[in-house]
Amino acid sequence: MYEGVVQDLIDELGRLPGIGPKSAQRIAFHLLATDPADIARLQDVLGRVREGVNFCEVCGNVSEGTLCRICSDVRRDATLICVVEEPKDVLAVERTREFRGRYHVLGGALDPLSGVGPDQLRVKELLTRIGADEVTEVIIATDPNTEGEATATYLVRMLRDFPGLTVTRLASGLPMGGDLEFADELTLGRALSGRRAL
């Protein structure tokens, strides 16, 4: 334990996702040794992030204006929507360069134990969007964990009554470069059931 403001800084940094106590300590001492102009720039950006970041009115992605760059791009296929949990998932899908449709960010996943139900997510906005636009396919790209699977199941139930709408789920299975002997039964089972012809 350190004294005063140094320990406060370590504690606050340690609250960030992916930052453990050791990393928080390293970052804190790096900041102490950093040039004051660099610290001022960091403070400025941190101060502006809450006021300067908006969320797209259509999809819920991070945006500087009322529409994000993807929703305002007329070249994107408006009939195809990929549903993700968080804005960071949009970037992950975009990095593949395989998807040319639009997105819908839910703002999380169903987690009843933490008090996150359908009303805390952007599910109503998704249903409104599908009803108003000529959407032909919704790809559910929630995380392959308990909350993501529960969210996907809930969305399938909500979307199955839309006429002419195809609802798909991202395939899951074995990672590239992995060995079969190290795959768990659930992952291997999904890889078998989701196999495709070559």
C-alpha cells in the first residue's frame, strides 16, 4: 500500500477492465514519471470523453454526431443487420472485412443476476427498426457465453414472428491453429453440428 494520492490512482486504475493490481501500479508509476504536457493531454481527453461521445440514433454505436459512419454510409446493405452486445464488437466484426451490412448495438447482454433484463437493452429499438425497414436477415453475434446465449435465445423468440425475416447466429467451433485434444466437449460439439460442406 502506498500513501495518499498515489494509492488513490492505483485503486482507480485497478477498477478498469483488464487492469489488475500490478498493472495499475505500473501505470501509476509510469504516469508519475511522464512529462506534465503528456499528463495534461490525457486529462483533457478524459474530460472530453463523456461530453464528446454520442451514440448513434439508429444503431447505438459510438458516434461523433447523430449517426455513426456505418449508418450514414449509403453503400452499406440496410437489409442486413448484425446484432452485437457492445460498440467494441462492431470493431471486431469490421476487422474481418466480411460484413457489409449494418449493426445494432444492444448495450449489453441479458444477465438477470445483475439485474439486466430486456428493458435495459436496446431490444425495442431493434424490433422497431426491423418493422420499419426492409430487413431480410438479422445475424445474432452475441458472445458465446451464458449471457450471450440467453440473449440470442431471447432475440430468436422475439424475431421469429416477422414475416420473411431470416435469423442466423454466428457459427462457433474450433479456433484456427487449435488442437482437437484441447477442445472442450461443448466447443467440439458445436463444431460438429455447425459443419458445412466443402
